[in-house]
Amino acid sequence: MTVDMGQSTREQLKSTLARIERLEEDKKAVLEDIKAVYDEAKAFGFDAKVLRQVVRIRKMDREKRQEQEAILDLYLSALGET
């Protein structure tokens, strides 16, 4: 299948792809930086898995978090885990 694009459309496509590729590289670098910080925290004696949970929880809306915690407590109570 051949698509006939005009020159400006081809240039826009190339520009868009270049931006996406740059952002993907930036994302990779940021992910590496985050991993390094978790490794550093681990060296200080912090539990990286728990830190990740704390980060995830802090991103949540307070009401949503409280609702999830209440449901978790309910489920654990129903299972006799509390």
C-alpha cells in the first residue's frame, strides 16, 4: 500500500517521530535515575518495595485512598486476618 503524502505532511511526520524518539530516550534516562535513587535508598536500609508503595499511595486522591483502605480492611476482617 502506497500512500501519497505531500512534502509538508512527510516533514511533520518526521518531526513528530523525532520528538517521540527524544521523549522515549528522556523517559529511559529518567527511569534509570529513579532506579538509582531506589538503589541508594536500599543502601541506606530502606525497603525499596515499600518505598514504591508509598510513592503510589501518595499519588492517589485522599478520598480514593481512604476508600481502598476501608475495603481492604473489610476484606481482611472478613477473612479473619485482623
